[in-house]
Amino acid sequence: MENYYKQQSSIHINCIVEKAGLFVSTEKPFIGASPDSIVTCDCCGKGIVEIKCPFCFKAGLPEDDSQSFCMLKNDGMLMKDYMKLTELCSVL
């Protein structure tokens, strides 16, 4: 999480990364989510941090924007066909 904060604080204004707990939907209390952190900055507002660390990348990250990796190379946005996209969207 410290590396995430260092990277984001260099490109966002007043970046704050806080610990998160369990969030339960008030409308559907059978749905809950526990993001890794809550992030807030003056330029983008509030968001969540969900870090995935797949074992298949133990030797390092891929050099290209292959389908086996969840993020696009420079912009940090999730690919639409990422296998855990539904899980991550439910956290939102």
C-alpha cells in the first residue's frame, strides 16, 4: 500500500489513502465488500483501492499489455475483459 501511496501522491493533489473495513449495502444487506483502502484527492474525489497480486506474476510483471494482466500499461485502468472485473465492480 505504501508504494501505491507514493505513486499516487506524486500525481494527485492532497492524496489521502486510508484503511478500509467491511461495507454492507443498506439497500441489499446481503451484499458486502471490503476494499483494501479508500483513496481521496482534491483532483479526482473519493475512490477505492483493490490490490490483486496474482501468483502467476511472482517472477515479474508482463512487458506488454497482455490479456493475462489486469491493468493497462500506463493509465492504470482495468481492461473490460479482466476476469475479476465483476468482483471489483461489486466493491464499488
